[in-house]
Amino acid sequence: MSASNNTVFKVLGLILLVGGVGVAYWGYQMSGAFSAKISRSLSGALPDAVMYRYIGGAVSAVVGLFLLIKK
């Protein structure tokens, strides 16, 4: 692999890592909203939108971390 190709993967990994953490934090913020608390008290589970952000953020962060540490 060429050095410039490796640099592209590192930059993409960093973007995915930071973006994934941001999306997961956005889901965390949404879980504290009034509508989420009502939904959780009625159904016992977090709303789907919150879970999608948690899952999407985690997947993005893991892929980004993988791209950063791979040789």
C-alpha cells in the first residue's frame, strides 16, 4: 500500500471515529428528552431513534478505530 493511500485511510478513520462518538452522544442527549422519558416509562425501552443513534455511533466509531490502528 502506498503512503498516500495509508494517509487517506487514517483520515477516514479519524472522521468516522469522531463522527461515531458525536452520533452516540447525540443519542445520549436524546435519551434525556421528555418524550424519551415518557416512552421509557410506558414501554420500558428507549425509543427507536435513540437506539439507532447508539448503534450507528458505535459501529462508526469501531470502524474508525480499526482504520486508525491497522497497518
